[in-house]
Amino acid sequence: MNQAVNDVSDLRDPSPYRAALMGHLGKIHLAIQGYLRTPDPSLEKQADESRKDFETLLPDFVKQNPKLFPQTAAEEIRRTFGLFKESLDRTLEDNTHRIVGRAVLDENFTRILYLIDHNLRPLIRKDQADGDERSEAVLNIENQARAWQQNLIQAWAQPTDVAKAITYENDNRGQTYLERYSRLELLPRERKVEKEIRTLWLANSDLARESFVKENLVNQAQKATDVEREQVISTLNRFLPAMPPVELEAKKVAILRSMHFHLAAACGIGLVGLLSLLAAALVIYRQIRAPAPAADGIFRPTSSARDEPTLQMDLKGTISTWTAEAESLYGYSASEMRGQSIGKLFESESEIKRLGRELKAAKKATFKTTHKTKDGESIAVHIEFRPIVDSADHTTAIGLICTRR
């Protein structure tokens, strides 16, 4: 009973719990979206903290209200969030590889531009025979390197076929310019720098193509993560739906009704069992107290100050006869008591149990107990049980002689 009352008092609208968990889920999503666009470590840290907050809050909510978070619900939420975490980790791992590749590309571009500006141009003078041609060739290589770098960044942001094609064109055109430059009459030092630039250029050519593969891997991982996130949201909505006040009140009423029903059923079963014990004990008592036969073999009943029962009940404890004396003693009329349970007269169920135990033990057939009148008054009564038998000597009812003490 206490547990049922606690369940009713603890029943709350689950939507605030769902909102709190979804809030952390949303923070993870926004932080990761930003981190994938801009490798800011603070965004990755924010996503990790929100993930830990989600995992910490869930068991706390389970403890606060197990009615809202049964074990199966909590396990399902943990399971779907675990799949989301695994997908998120794969996305971050693929993104790390992508970041590393981009960093190497940027380093190579920086080195190429540095070599052009600090190592090639100082070697070329206009007074040289082919000075103008060499200067123009170097300028073409520099411009193509800068264009390639910028177009790669745009292609990563918007990976369309057209954007990728432009980067391939930048790559091919740059290699063509390098080939033309290498066929000129270069100084030994100049040729050495040209070879280093060519090596860096070819490395970037491979890295640029790999970067598009890594872009696809990250995008696919990100889509898979979004799918798992939607699954977590669906699970939260399923187990923690928004509950309008009217529906919440209806759930409380339903729990209370169920509680009342089970309580009434338990009391009814207990009362039937006790009355069955009373009936069986009375049969035993009747056999024990039956009069002994006289010398002529005829049974004669023993004398008693009162032989007529005050009231009579069947073997299930339902009152069938209610005399004027019973009406005077208890205040109930015959129409009010016929068909009622004998338990209506007792102040407590514990007293019925006590009488049942004593009758079962066949200690005595008279008892002192407390009854309750129609006006609610408690009266001390003396009860004597009398079995009612039919022609076949079977007990069909039980009479109770009740006198006020």
C-alpha cells in the first residue's frame, strides 16, 4: 500500500527529463557540426562534456523516478546512446585523418611559396639573357599554387564535381608550368630548388586526391551519426513522452483504482478464508460437544439459558436471518443486514482472524469480542456459535447467540 501511494506521489510529467537529455544531445550535435567545419579544440571539448553530462544524468533520473524510468527503458536509452557514441567516435577519427592530410597539404603549399619567393626570385635578374622568361615562369607556378590551394578549400566546403574538376585543372596546369620552367637554362642552385618544388607539388597532387576520399568518409560517418542521433531522440520520445496534465491525472487515478481493487480483492479472499475456518471449526466443536446417549440410546440436547440464535449466517459468512433482538442490539433493520457479510459487525479484520484461529483450534465455542453498531458505537459482546444442521446431519448454517456484556 505504501509503495502504491509513493508511486502516485512520485508520478510526474516525464517531458522535463526528456528535454534535459535532448538538450545535451543537441549540444553534442551543434559542437560536432562546428568542429567538422572548423577544427577548434574547444568545440570538441564541448561535445565531450555534453556527452558525459548525458551519461551522468540518465542514472540520476532513474533513481529520482523509477516509475518513469523502468529498467528496460533505461537500458534501451543507454543502448541507443551507446550506438550514437560509437558512430560519433568513428566520425571524429575520420575527421582527424582528414585534418592531418589538410595540414600536410598546407605545409607543402607554404614551402612551395617560400622557395619561390626566397630561393628562386633572388637568383633571377633581368639583365640575364632569359631573365624575363624565367621570371614569368616562376610567377605562373606561384599563381597556380595559390589558386590550387584556394580552390581545394572551396571544394572541401562544397564538394561538387565542378569544384573538384577545377582543383585537378590547377594541379595539371601547375605541373605543365613546372615542366616548361625546367626546360629553361637554369642555374645549378635554381635547378635544385625547382626539383624540390616539383617533389612537393607531386606529393600535394596525391594528397589532394586522398583528401576527397577522406571528405567522403567523413560525410558518410557524419550521416551515420545523424541517423543514430535520431534513433536516440526517437527512443527518448517513446519512453518519455510529453504528458498533458489531464493525462497525468488520469494515470494517477488509474493507479489508485487498481490499488483499491487489489486491496478489496485481498480483503475479500481473506474474509472468505476466515469464515471457512469458522465453519470448519464449528463442525468440529459440534462433534466434540454433542450430547452423550442416555441409557436407552436416545440423544437428548443439553439445556441452555437461550437456544434461539440472535442472527444466522451461511457457511460463507453471509447473514441470512436477523431477529428483532439483533435489531435491538445493533440498530440495523433486517432489510439492512440480510445478505451482508458478518464482517460488517466487527471493528477490525484482526478480531475476525483471532476468532478464526481460536475456533480452528477448537478451544471453545463462546467468545468475548467487540462489535460495532449502526451508530458507530463499539460494544462488548458475548458470542456463542450454534451449528444448524439438516435432516442428514450436515451443517447448513451457523447461528450466533449474541449478548451484550
